Amino acid sequence: MQETDLFANTIAKVGLEVKQLEVPDELFASDAFVAIYERPSAYLAPAFTLIERNDTDAHPKKIIAYAMQKLPPEQFVEFITAVVASLEQGKTSVEVLETAAFPAFNWGNQTLVIHYQDPAVRALLRRILALPTLSQSSQAYIAEDIFTGKAKRNYLEYMDMLGRPIPQ
């Protein structure tokens, strides 16, 4: 529990530093956020705990969602699965899921986009697609862009345009 409390305090500190997430890139002005973002696996257990709590509101959960973007693929799928379960139990909002699962291309590793052909990712995307609260834009993005490979092609073009290596 102490690990979760320390993590919760760190996320709260980030929340005080970045009160609005309309421009999520502002999170990088927080050293505490960057420390988590660069080593998300070290914070995965307390992240699960806070995502699953119904006494944690959407703002800190979105901070956690952004902080977990660089998880290795298997851990990212586990994290998104936990967010989906929390949403299904009424403990997390669909906005948190959409933030976690479908961030802008300049965030993290784009695991669901890059690994869309992986059976575990496809099963997770089908589960997300079946959520009654999922926005129409996210439904369309999954069906028309991710499942077809269009999102991956667009992401790879974006990364190439920036001259950045493609996360695998």
C-alpha cells in the first residue's frame, strides 16, 4: 500500500503542476511525470491500483494513462485491459480509456496501432469496440483505421517525417 500511496502523491503533484490536459505535452514540464513516463514498468502495480479505484477521479487517471504510454507491448495490453475492466465496473470514465488507448501520434509507442495484428491486441480492440459508452469517433478509428492497418501506415509516415526511429 505504501508504494501506491507514494505513486498517488506523485500523480497528485503532477496534477497540481498541470491542471488542464487540453495540451497534454505540458506534462513534460513536470520532472515527476517524466520520471514515470521514462520508466513506466516500475510504476505499473500502483498504476493498476489507482486506475481500479473509484475514489480516484478522471484527471489523475488521465495523467497515469499518459505516463504509461511507453510500457512494453505485453504490459501495455495488460494496462489497457485493466482500464477496460475498471470502465466496465463503473470505476473509470470512457475518456480515461480513450486517453490511454488512443493517444496522439506524438505520445509513447502507439502499441495498439503498431501491434494491431497481434491476436491479444485484436481481442482487446474488439472488447473496447463492444463498449456501449465508447465514442463514435473511437469506434470508427478502431474499425476503419486500426483494424485495416491505416493507422499504422499513418503513424509510420508520421515518424518517418519526423526522422524518428519506429518503436517496435
